[in-house]
Amino acid sequence: MLILQCKIIIGKYVFNHVNHVQIDSSRATLVDTAIIRLPQKYNGEYLASKINTGDQVEIHLGYHPDMILEFTGYVSEIRPNIPVEILCQDSMYKLKQQKPSPVNHTGTLKSLLQILVPGINAEVPDINLKNFKVDGKGSVAYALKKIKESYGLDVYFRGDTLFAGLPLSDSAAVNADKVVYNLQKNVINPRLNYRKVGDVKLKIKAISLLPNNTKLEATTGDEDGALKTLHFYNLSTKAELLVQAEETLKHLKYDGFEGSLLGFGAPYCIHGQVAAIEDPRFESRKGNHFINRTVTSFGTGGFRRRIFLGRRAS
């Protein structure tokens, strides 16, 4: 029998039992979040008056004797309900509290991040920016959101490392082994649709940002299809860009699954990792897909992990 165990650290408090925890982690958002529900009192103290916003948080979850650090961050809000709800955000919480220095930046993305967040541990590709303006208003997190939207990058924290780069190129996910989900063995509730190539109409618009801040564009796919825009860097000819657009189209228009599935707490997985989906009833439906998002729940109702599938992987 598998025995659940947890270790939740909030400021100076350590909890080995919890009513409920939910962790939401996605490559599409700047911030990973967690909600922790705890008894109103702990050792005779009312928790809502003892825990403070900004307190550091660690959430370790697992099956005895193993636990994995699933979330690190800070308390962002305390709701004095019954049970008490502690809302948390990852390291982006701190950057929401910081004002950026005004800058009109020409240079690498890495050097811009060092201006915005001096000393930050970052994983960044070799991308050159020209005349990228940060006006000093809002927060550092808002400036990162502007970078994300302007250049089509994924921007998020992986632990204490800020990743800002091309989608699905995060080294932690790229170097992780495939996680296997067998629809007849370790999947509780699949919400999956199996689709064929002909079921999807899609048009790809590919943009390459060149070092001199000019752009190349190429399109491919169905003229009447849903438009998806992709960003690339330093592809200097339209022919190169078209090859990349057509290769991406192959991954997006495929025979395979779309949707989400609910599994147990194990296997552990992260967004960006590849999930190998198996269905013994239909051997032809095997397929590898990138994970776009995970929602992990733990508590009196058990230990579950829902994964949301992205495009097909090779």
C-alpha cells in the first residue's frame, strides 16, 4: 500500500499533514501558483495571524519513503477561511515587487536580464535585441511579460533559474526522460480526443527576428485555417524560415491525442517534458506529446497529477 507523505514549509512553520494542496505549473504563464489549505490552528496558534505575505514556501510531496520538491516560492495572500487558505506564487512574486530601471537596450537578451534583475541565474539563448525599451513603470515581472509577448518566448522560473527562450527548449525538460502514461494502467481519467491530420485546418506564420532588428516572414498551411504565429531568430533567408514553418506544421497537424489526462502522483513530470501515451486497445494510437501544463493535487482526496498535452513530439 502506498502511503502519502508531505513536508510543507511556510516561513518558520513545518507541516507534515495538510488538508489540500494544489500546484499549477504551465509554460504559457509567467507565474506558477500553489494553494495550501491548512487547519485554522497549529499548536494552539491561529495560522492566519502568524503567516505573512512574502514568507518563503517549499512544498515536498510523495509516497513513502520518497518525496520530491514540487514547488518553491512565496506567500502571496492569506485567506482566513476554514480551512485557512495560503496562496503562493513562485519566484516571480519577488519580481512583481521590484521596479525596473528605465532602459533603451541594444544588445543580448542575457545582458538585458542582468540590467533588469542583477545577479539573476538565467538560462537564455543567444538572442540580440535592438532598441528594446523599458520605461521604468510597472514591475520587473511586467517587463518580462513584455519581452515574452514581443519576441514569442517562453518566460518562467524553473526553481530559482529564470528561463527566457524559445518554446520547449528549457534544458530541465529537454534532458528529462519520457514519462509513460498507459491509458489502461496508470491513467485515472483521460479527457483525450484522438484526431487525424485531416481534422485540423491550420495556417502557420513564421517570423525570423534578425540581429539588425528587421524581420523575415513566411506562411504555410491551410489558407482558411486557424492562424498560429511562430518566432525564430537569425534565420537569414525566407527559404530557411519556410522549412522551419513546414516542420512545425507537421508537429501540429498529426494523427494523435489532444486534451488532458489524470494520473497518480507518480510518475513525476514537468511542463516541457515529453509524455509517451500508450493505449493497448489501439496500438496504432501510441504517440509522444510535449506537456504544456501540470496541475498537481495532494491531500485527503489522494495524490493526483493532471497533465495537459501540447504538440506531438518526435
